[in-house]
Amino acid sequence: MNLYKIMNFKRLASSPKRLFVLLLFIVFAIFLNSFSNEEAINARVVKVIDGDTIEVLDDKNKLHRVRLFGIDAPESKQAYGQKSRHFLASMIASKNIRLIQKDKDKYSRIVAIIKLGTEDINKKMVQNGFAWAYTYYSDIYATDMKEARKKKLGLWADKNPIEPFKWRQMNR
């Protein structure tokens, strides 16, 4: 089969079955595309709040609070909390980044993958042991966490690191 035969519209229009299949395919493609939640936003980092939350200004000078997708960094008062924040700040503070928006959370924060050029900053946080892979929502960084744990990087140097969500429950 060649492309010319497939894309011959006269032939397609003359056959109701083929036309129906083509229309069905187009509707299905549009339907699948409507589920894509991802939106790219160019922004400048104005504040690193902690190891998984930042504030940015978009192209229209609108301030957004952003939660890094797929990771959970130690809380500020938790072991490695400040180190995590400093590591994130060392990579992106005052820099232009691209947010690949995945969702919005219950606090109306943008949940996104942070890109600095082609680098996935969320991934770097996990790879260097400054955040857990948040496998409750996605296992996109699970392999990176296993590698960091095996190498005892960052928070994995501790004997018993406590996951941030457990630490939050214990410290309410």
C-alpha cells in the first residue's frame, strides 16, 4: 500500500465504508487529544520555596506557585529539607524554565515537570537523592530513586530516611 492510494480522496468519497472509517479515525484522534492535559509554560523562577515547590513569573508577568510533578522532597524542618531546597535553587533560581503542566492540585498550584533546556529538573532531584519518587501519583522517577538509594546519595546516606508524607503525619 502506498500513501497515494490511501490519501486518494475521490476514491475515499466514493466509498461510504472508507469514508466512515476515516471519519471514525479522525473523531477518535480528536477524542484522544482532548485527554492530553499537558501544557507548556515558559517562566522565570522567582522563588524556591522548598525542594518540590517554586514560584514563577510567566510571560505575562503572572505569578504561579508550582509543585514539581512525581517527586516528594523532604519538608523544610525535616532532615535534608534545607539541602533539598538549596540543591533545587542552585539549579534553577532566577533562571528561565519551561513547565510541562500535568495537573493542578487542591491548592490550585500547577503540578509540572520542570525543564531547564532539555534537562528534567524533577528527575535530577531524585537522581541526586534530594527527593523521593512520589510513586503514589506516578512511577516516572522510581528507577532513578532506586539508583540513588543504591549509591546512598543525598538523603539515602541516612540509615532510616523518613518519607515526607509520613513525616507530615507524625508532625501534625
